[in-house]
Amino acid sequence: MKVVFYDTKPYDRIWFEPMLKDAGVEVRFYEYKLSPDTAAFAKGAAAICIFVNDECGANTIEALADAGVKVILLRCSGYNNVDLNAAASRNIPVLRVPTYSPAAVAEYAMGLVLAANRKIPRAYARARVGNFSINGFLGFDLEGRTAGVIGTGQIGRKFVKICKAFDMNVVAYDKYPDNTLGVEYTTLDDLFERSDIISLHCPLTKETRHVINADAISRMKDGVIIVNTSRGALVDTSALLDGLKSRKIGGAGLDVYEEEDRYFFEDFSNEVITDDELLQLLSIPNAILSSHQAFFTEDALRAIAEVTVGNLLDYRDDRELRNRVLSENTSHASNGSKIRF
């Protein structure tokens, strides 16, 4: 069996190459992102493996089918970049990694909370040039404050536990409440109104796109901190910028960005960035932007490789496809488990 990897980085090869070799699978690694133009590179391969910013729409899937691809592997949990209906129409199963290291993302989210609240990046930059003034760095205690958690899947549940360790109050919103979590579930509007910190831990769907928008921001407390480590389009960037500029939003910690597929995971330090909204986010002092790295730990990378290779072998050996994502019409995992939001 042969598998083609798109958008490959050096750390992908470290984990995947030995595992696939041990499984007797031939592999080709490409740095190119998947698109209708690069789908032909998969000719002769039964499987492709893609990441969050690969483009796998209907035209790409048609090209993949023409190239003989039989299965699409996602080395991530999100699948918003795949046209599931198009894949189903060509009988190409889509297999994802539903979880790898929830702790990695939840811990990073709390790191963004702390960095935004206590202005740690600005304090570090100021001290590096010999300026030890603390003017402008005023934050607030997390203890006793309210964290609003949108989405209590595995990452959201980990984040809740971290918030509780800080002696914070927690309110949550999820279509499928977890009554064992010991938090108060409420409506989105109530969560917006009560929360000092709002952290997003839900998938990107038609329902969740721009869940943080101008109307939602208008309902929030003055000085709220918004953190997003899930998918960029959960937040309306234009509305977020307006909130940051007016100081309605006290701080934003973003590991993802609505139009990140053009820039993230690549080095543009010697080029001109032409995305005006991205440039504004980079220039606003109460916004922190990192490059989709919340997942990036050794533990997570190992788990991603293990599950992805396991998915491939399940397909090859005609076993149950436990991590298959069905079309939007059914919108749940093939084993019947619900995708939390």
C-alpha cells in the first residue's frame, strides 16, 4: 500500500516514517499543500494524509478520485477543510484523529489567558531592551473570576479542570452537556454576559462559524479576554478587531486565525504580509497571536501518528473504521459517538 502526505513538515517525518515502514506501507512526503492542482501527485497511491490547511473541496476530491485515491486520512481532529458530501459521493472514507493530547491544547489555552491578562509578551519585550517600567501591564486575579467555556469535549473538559485549579467559577455551553463535569451549563447569551474569560473549544461547523461576532461581543463584559485555540473562523475577525480597538475586549489570545491557511506554518519574515486584518492583529498591543501551535508537544505528535497509522491499517485490513467522519447529513462519527459542541 502507498500513502502520500501533503503539507509535510520535518516533525511529521520523524514520527510517521518509522511507523509506516514497520507497517509495510510505502510513503511519499510532499511539502506542497493539497489543492486541485496538486491532487495529481497522489496518482498511484491508495491513501493521502492531510493537515488543517490543505484544501480538500469537491474539485480536489474529484481529482483525487481520478488519481485512484481510496481513502483520506486527516492527521488532525478538525475536518472543516474537507467536503464530506463530495467524498461520500465518490465512496472515499475520511478518517480523522478525534483526540491526541487534550492536555496540550488546554494547557496552551490557559497560557494564552495568562499572557493576555498579565501582558507577559509585552513585559518580556520591554525588559529585553532595558525598560523595566510596569506601566500598562495591569491585569486581574483569575481567582474568583468566571470562565466561559464553549465546547466541553475532551479539550474543553481539560480546560475546565485547569480553571478550577485556579479557583475560578466556570460556566459552559455545549449541545451535549457533560453532567459529570460539575459545571453550570447555560445559554450562549448568558455565558457571554457573565464571563470574564471566554475560551473556545468546539469544532468549526455551519452552526459555529462566527459564534463570536459583533452581537456576541456587545453582550460581553467590558474588558473580557477571548481565547481561541480551535478554528479561526469561530471568531469574526472584523468584529474582534473592533472590540479590541474600542477596549470592549480587554485582550485576545489567538492560536488560530480566520484566514490562516495562506500564512500559518510557513516563514514570511522576509516577505510583505498583505492581509490587512492579520497585520492589525499583529500590531494591537492587547492581542496575542501564535501560529497554530497549541497541539505541538511530543506527546501529541506521537499520538497523532499512532492514530493516523492505525486508521490507515484499519482501512487496509478491512476492519471497522472507528474514526470515520460521515457526511454533513449525518454529522457524527461512524461509531455513533457525538461530536461535542
